[in-house]
Amino acid sequence: MKYIYYFILLSISVFGQDSKHQEFFPFYDNCTVEKEFYNCEKEILNREILNLITPSIENDIIASFKDNMSVLTIAFVYQKNKKIREDIDIDFTNNELKEKIKKFLLDLKPLAKNDSIDDSLKVKRYEFVFLKNQNNKLFIATDYLLIELKYMSEFKFITRPYPEDCTNSINIENCINKYFSSHIVKNFKYPSKAIRKGIEGTVECQLYIDKDGMIIIDNLRGPDQLLEDEAERILKKIPKFIPGTIKGVQVKIPFSIPITFKLD
């Protein structure tokens, strides 16, 4: 069974961008709704990055496409009332754009959230997937488009969370997949009411492993509530994980697991 991490990606064309530039970080001045904060800051970064792309950079990015796309990944550490830390990690094919993005981030002024006393180190990681349209022009893919394309992140700059059983494993990803499969088989109980009603199908489970290693169920989508309830029961039995990190900072990592119910 393959587990899939996912990240929200937005779509904005290279052309027709707003000329207004962001001055502060975090983006509390422009992103005021907490539930929409990540999407909002991602949209701002989309705009700023696309504003940095010249025709020559665009041509170079398209020329260096691999599998008809180019992936830009950014990770950095920051702290309240301080500028973004200088050790910014950027993985991309075009060095000129990498340097422009780094300068943009380091030029941002710190903007504190007055109601917060949290002075701990925080980390941000963003992933942008460039594609080209029929006119051979760049655009950044939407999350929905990437799902259609079955895009899989390479998880650059991420140390993935894992169960203690996989601590000494040479292949962590393979060990995690086997761990989840074994856990589901061991704890699986087909709901008797679902059997009587002939209900079967797959429950898509979206979860987080938080920065303390705890499993947090975000969303369950299946053909019936009976199957969703059983999937939730199974997932709640998963023991605490070793937390994932980005640049040494513990973070919550989203991922998904499909649990299939099939009648004989």
C-alpha cells in the first residue's frame, strides 16, 4: 500500500501579475483569516515568484523541463520579530531565479503577531510545479490538476515521520508502507451492518502526523459512514510516530492512506 503526502498548490499565470510587492513576513498584513492563511501566503509567494521571471528565465525553465514539468521547492526557518534566517534552501533548475527568490525572502521585514508570545523556531516549506500551456508559456499548476496528473512530491528538505519499528530501517519509505499495511490487517474488522447491507469500497483517509508524532485525522471520505467509522477506529490505534522535520524543526506532515473494504 502506497501512502501519499500532499501539498496544496495554486495556479497563476506568469503574465498579468499585480505589481504590488510584499514587504513583511509573516504575511499577517494581507492574510487575516486563520483558516485560509496558508493558501493566502502561498498565493502571495506565487505572485512574487512569477514577477521575478524574465523571458530568458522562462525559456530556460521550459528548456530544462523533466517529464514536462519543473518543480521549485523552498524551505526556510524564521522566528518572531526576526528576519528570515539566511540558510534558505531552494531546489530548482534555474540559478538566477533561485538567487532572486532568496534575495526577496531575505529583504522581507519581520512582522510580529502582537497576540503571540511564541518565540520558538518555525519553518516553512513550499512546492511550486511549473507546467507550460499550449502557447508554450509557463504557469503554476493547481492542486486539482496535479491530482489528475498523479503528481507525486519528492519531499525535498523533509525528513519524514516514521514509527519506532522503522528506526533502523535502510528503506524508511518501504518500512512505513509495510507498517501501515500490517497495522490495518491486524486491526481490521468488517462492520457487521455493512456486511448485511452489502456495502464495500475504499475510504480515503487524510491525516496529519503532528510535530509531537501524534496521528491527527483530518478527513475521511468513503461510500458509507459505517466504513468511515471503522477506518477511524483503525487509525486511532496507530501508536505515536517519530515526528517529521524540515531543516531540523519538528513539523506536522500531511499524508493520506486508502483503506479498502471488499466483500468476498
